[in-house]
Amino acid sequence: MGRPPLDIKLTSVRLNSSARERIVRLVGQGGMAEFIREAVEKELKRREQSLRRQGDPPSDP
């Protein structure tokens, strides 16, 4: 039996060389994807909470 699907889609992100190098220094080349996923999730939660505080429902993409 194989691993269950992770429901993850490949998404390319363009970073300037400085940001990319800073991430690699912190987490290594192999940790970049996880770092970016965690950063995106954290920012999504922050923005969603901000919208709720303003009383606006989140908009559909």
C-alpha cells in the first residue's frame, strides 16, 4: 500500500535572490517548500482574522 494523497498542488513562486538565500540559510535547500507552506498558512490566518475583526466576510478567490 502506498501513501495516501496529500492534496497538494505544485505552485511555482518567484522570489528575489535575497529572500531565497535567506530562507536557504535558515532552513536549508530541503526545507524551503515546508518553510514557504508554513509562511503562507500563517499569513492566510492573519489576514482572515483581520477581516473578521473588521466584520467583512472573506471573499471567494
